Amino acid sequence: MAALLAQVAAGLQAKGWMMTTAESCTGGWIAKLCTDLTGSSAWFERGFVTYSNEAKQDMLGVPAATLAEYGAVSEAVTAAMATGALLHSRAQVAVSVSGIAGPGGGTTTKPVGMVCFGWAAQDGKVRTATQYFDGDREAVRYQAVQYALQGVLQMLAD
């Protein structure tokens, strides 16, 4: 994970960009990893931990209608989270995560291990993805953090 994060940091610095995070099931893990690096204030702007639907609405401007129609664990919501994080920060790229880390909370349509992601950039580009991870709560969250950071690298390469 350290090598991946170093690549993200280098990519952001090369573009002169700052990053923001909007995290639900990862609980600020991405932001924590970023701020573990000395000098991260040059490329990490801020992090939002928006675990509840109310926090997603209040802090990121996720529409209540989007949450009601698609549920918090959806690409529609992670797209809105990433876009909202950009609008509520000075960053040029945002990553968002919302999922069901378990052990409970899963359903047939949204099983434990399902995690949705969103990435947004200052040029208006928004990407989303859904992944299904195996393992316990910690393993699902770890894999989600890793996938989220890989997505940031892809946004920087575009």
C-alpha cells in the first residue's frame, strides 16, 4: 500500500493537484494513510467521513432523492459524494467510497463485500465502479482503500 500511495502522491504533485476524500465504509482510512506521509499537505486537501445518509447530504450535498432511489451503497451516490467533495474543498480530484463491509448489513442485491466507488476531477470527469471483495470487515475495507487509490492513479493518468 505504501508504494501505491507514493505513486498517488507523486502523480498529484506532478500535476500540482490536491486530493480530497469522501469516505463511508472506510471510515477515513484513505485520509489517514495520506496524512501518514510527511509532506502530504502539499497534495492532500481534506477528508470527509460521511457514514450516515444525513452526513452525505449535509457535508457533500448528496441529494436525498438519490439516496432514496439508489441507496447509500450505489454508484449514483458515490458519484454525488465525489462531486460534492470537490465542490466543498479546494481539491482538483476526489475519491469516494460507500459499501457493506460486514459482517452484517448485506442483502441479496447488496451483499457483504459490495463496495461502490466514485472519482471526480476538476475537468468534470466522473468515474464510478462497483467491486465485490472477500474476507472479513477489515479485509473488505483494506481492499476498498487499495482499489480507491488505484482509481485515483487512473484519474491522474487520464
